[in-house]
Amino acid sequence: MKITVFADTHRNFHNLKRAVELNLDSDLFIHLGDGYNEFDDVEKMFPQQRFVFVKGNCDFNLAKSQVVVAAGVFNIYCVHGDTLDVKNGTSKLIEAAKDRSCSIALYGHTHLYKTEYTNGVYVMNPGSLDCPRGKNPVTYGVIDISSDGKVNLSIVELPVVTITADDKSEQ
């Protein structure tokens, strides 16, 4: 099973759409908040895909967290992270995931990508598709769960697209 994870797109429709287009073989797309408007537009463009969204601190009237079942075995805790003080570490996030019987915890908010395995929980922050911090590139995450239950977390840099004068004349 392949899951593509985004966070903190902050109205960058083009980067979110490109990341989805590059991963159409995904079984699930998860957006971890701060980008509902562009998420809603992209979700409508790809009705055959499965999408999940949780509320970020810049979004309104949506669920703040969600538990998603993946590969029929793994519970994934999806949250933006602002309410769990993730800027100061992942201990509250991991505790919240364990309280919900989740073995994978996903969060955003910091705009800094991260993967780790701590206290029996796989943790991922995919970074930001709009405004990464720490001189990091624009990134998203990919989770691969093999048929034998092995979990692989990857951070993927969104390729830069260069438009030349010739490209503009064709549009």
C-alpha cells in the first residue's frame, strides 16, 4: 500500500496538484492541514483517488485529527500538530497516537520534514509543499506498507519545474 502525505500547502495549488499527479499510483492521499482550499480543488480534480484532510491552525470548521486504517492492519493518527506542541518535540504526538492504538503518527505545522521510529510508533512530518523552513526544499512524504507489514517512510523533494519563453508561447 502506498500513501502520499502532504502538509502546509498554504494556498499553493500548483505544488499540491503536481505532487498528486506524480503519485497517482497511491492508494491514499493524506493532507495534514493548512491548505483546505487547494486540497478541496485538487480532490475534485481526481475523484477516483481517496483523500483525507485534517484541520490545521489556518483552516476552519474541520476535524482536528483523524485515525485512518491502512492495509487493514495499521492505524494512522493524522493531526496538524499545533495542539500537541510539536515545535518542541514529538513526545505528546506519540502519546496521543498510542492512546488511539496507532502505530503510525503523521503531523505538520513545523514546515520541517522528519521521519523516526520511537517507542513503537512510526512518525512522519512531510515538510511543506509551499514554504519549508530551515533552508529545506519543498517536500512531501510517502509511506509504503509491504504485504508482509513492513513500513517504509520516505521524504520526497518536489521536482522544480522551469518554464522557458518557448513553453509560454505554447500555452
